[in-house]
Amino acid sequence: MQSLRMPLNNSKIQMVKAMSIAITAHGAEAQLISAALSGLIKDIPIPPRPIVVQQMQEEMAKHDPDMRRIAQIIGQDVGLTLAVLKTVNSPLYGLSRRAESVDQAVGLIGLKQLAILVAALALRSLLKGDASSLERFYETSARRAQAMTRMAKLTGLVDVALAQTFGLFCDVGIPLLMHRFPTYVKTLEMANEDTERSFTAIEQSMHHTDHALIGALMAKTWGLSGSVTLAIRLHHDYEVFLDPKVPVEVARMISMNIIAEEAIQRYNPIHSNVEWAKGGDYVGSTLSMDAGEVEEWITQLVDVFDHGIE
């Protein structure tokens, strides 16, 4: 697929390079398989992929997945079964009738949606830390996933399941680093306010790692899509808009995320955020939208959030 990204002027190119930690798409992929990361993983424990997620992925990878087998896999965990049915029957999915069993849930929302839901619910059971901070993380992730899903459906530019998965797992490295480093909250404050350096460059300067790297490692460990994993790794490094080797789908997910984050901030500005100032100029060309259309999307998403997580 050919890139639809338009060229940037020299001043913008220099500004993006100055903010970035200058990791290329090739470098990011190599980084995620490097043996040198073994120490990092040991120092910052990444929750292992739950067996139920692994078994579901293995079944779904088959040419003809068995829906009854998938229902049995989920049914092994009573708590997960109850959480799946509660979520499927919530306004999030807006079903016309209730799902009384996992078998019915599979039939009503489909295998892809069920797999995403199971992974998200499994993640909730594994993350540790301050309850209020985790609740903010879950709420923001849900809104981002909602926004990404809506944009993917209505524009047709990104596979809906990929966009939703990225939305849910994009910032998973934040609670992991918050649990590991007592001073990480201060780092977040700095990263949210710094107009010169990239978010991840600030994290690296303070902790020798960053949430995008940790999140991508977890996505890889959990067997998520390679494009989702790469998008998580690069979502604060706006040199993606200058690198022709970045897959178009990855650049589009990152662009949609910038729009979603701006909408979330306008809806509920709980902290300073300068990401729109850093990356907002580039999303239009990546998504083939003019400035007015981008603004319309932000306004629309704020309105969607105002009506609750649908």
C-alpha cells in the first residue's frame, strides 16, 4: 500500500527531529527482539500472557476456529466469565438482547471483539498500583479505544480490531512504570508539560526506559498484532511521519491516537498535555483530512464522550 502522507516543510522536520529520541521503525523492531532487553524485563516485571488469552489466540489462529471451544476456554475462569457477560450486556455493546452465556456472547459480538474484551479484562486483573490511578488509566483507555474504534469504522483507514486493541493497550506501560518507580508520577508531570523534548525522551532521561517500550514489550509478550506492537512503541516519536519505512497502518493508528488524546483532554483536562502541539500538524496528511475535518473529528469525539462510554 502506498503512503498517503504529504511532505513536511523543513522547519517542521527539524522540530520533530529535535523532540524525538530518533528511533526508526527498523530500530524499534530490532529493539523488541534484542537480547539486551532481558535485563530490562527482569527489572520491570511484565505481566505474563494469561493462559486463557494464549489458548484463545491459538484457537482463533486456526483456519476454522471452534466457537464452542472458545466458550469452554473462557468458562474455565468463573470470574472472567462473569466479567465478560457483564461487559457484553452493558451499554458498551448496545445489544438488542442479553447474552446469558459465553456461547451467546460469541454469537452476538463476534470472535474478534470477544478476544479483545478477554485480553482487556485479563489485563485489569494483573495490573497493580494505586486504585485511583488505575481507574483513571482504565477510563482513559476505554475512551481512547472508543474513539479509535469509531474513527476506524467510519473512515475505513485502519482495521477496527487493530484500532481498538491499540486504544486499550497503548499506555499500558504507564501503570507498570508507576508501580516500579516511586518518582514516576513526577516524571509524568514533566513529560506532560515539556514542549521541547518527546514524552519518551523525558522518561528515558529519568528511568532509562519509557512506557512506550515497556508497553510494546508487553504487547509482543501477549501475542498482539505486530502493527499494534510497533504503533505502541512509536506513538510518541513523531519521526514516524518522516520515516518511509513505517507501515501506513501504523502511522494512521498513531495519527488517530493523537486526535483521540486531544478529544480526551478537551473533554476532561486532568493534566497538562502538549502532544497536540507536537504532533497535531501531521495527522491530517496521514489520514487524508484537511484541518477542518480533523477539528470536526475532535468535536464529534468530545460529544461522544459526553454521552458516556457507549
